[in-house]
Amino acid sequence: MSEIIDLSQEIYDGMPVYKSLPPVRMQVYATHEEWEGLKDADTHSPSVYKLEMGEHTGTHVDALNHMGRAYKGMSIDTMPLSMFYTEGICLDFSDKGFQELIYPEELEAACRHSNMEIREGDTVLLYTDHYRKAYGTEDWPKGPGLSTNAAYWLGHKGIAAFGVETMSPGVPKVSNKEVHQICGELGFTHYENMVNLHQLLGRGRFRFIALPLKIRGGTGSPVRAVAIFE
């Protein structure tokens, strides 16, 4: 029997988002009582919510057109679905502290330690335990991230994507802008704000699925990311 592990954050009103992104607003748009014409009802049960949020909310994937001006036109709706339906592995970087960088030699060491290899077309998830350590605290924006050399190293492996628990793939003001640009240059992408990666460690390869919404011209999309063990 297959086991499905949910790798996605909840989306809710006022949730933490990256500092430059729109806040998440969620409000009741219609109720069942309104639909049924009950003007003096004691209850108000939602039938429809109105959501206001950016494309890069919660667990999401970046489109290639998000990576820089040179990739205009490579929007989320033009990216092949095969990029979001791959094999996956998870590597352990839970020893990393706030705003520490991950380097290529550490990626190699993590592969050796887990007895796994990165294959062309893979999604590589990077477990830092930052979500459980810091989500909802003042330290949440201070996650570890890839160095520029590590991003190049992963890109040259021919991966489809990598995923992180943090709000950015690199460390802001250190490597984050460059990591985005490298993704655009080499034609791979990344997921941010992932959860439950600790449940993947030591279990080998899995099926990874994280389909985006089909947003015309979109620069990214929330996803319901899952890992499936057969």
C-alpha cells in the first residue's frame, strides 16, 4: 500500500510570508445561511471564502520567469508538468544554523551519508529542520540556504528542482538573488516553505508530486507537494 506524506504548509489568514510579498487575507464571502435566506440565523457557516494572496504563498514553486528579466515568457503555465512529477530524494542538513550556507562538498557528503545519488530529472529536498525550529518566530526569516556554487552544482546534475523548508532558496542578501538567477540560467526551479521533510530521511527514493495552478503568465504557484512511498 502506498504511503503519502504531505509536504505542504497550511494557508491561512495572516500567515508568515516573505517580507516583500503580499499578506494573506482570508475572509468569508458567502454563508450557507445567506444561500438559504435565513436572515436571523444563530449560525454563520461559510460556503465560500475569498482569498487574497501572492503566487509565492506558503509551499510554492517558482516559475522560470521569476528568476530574472531574461526569462520573460517562461511562465508557470508554460513549464512542462513533468518538472513537477518526478523521483525525489531528501538530504539531511539539520546541523545547519541560522543563515548558514550549504556548499557543494556538503551536498556530496550528504549523498554519500544517505547512500543515494542525484539523478537527472530528480527533485532534491534539503532538510534543515528550520520549519520546526523557527516557524512563527522572529527567527523564521533567518533560514540556511544554498551557496551559489551549490546551486550551480545541483543545476549541472540536470535536476528538475530542489526544495527547501525556508522562505528563500538562498540566504537573503548573501546568495538568494544569485541562486534564483542560476535556476533561470540552467533551466531548473525550486520549492519553498516545505514541511515534514524529516519524515523522508533514511527511506530512499520516492515519487514527488507538486502540481502548480495553471496561472496564465504566472511567476509561480502554491502547490500541494507530496512524497509517495510505494
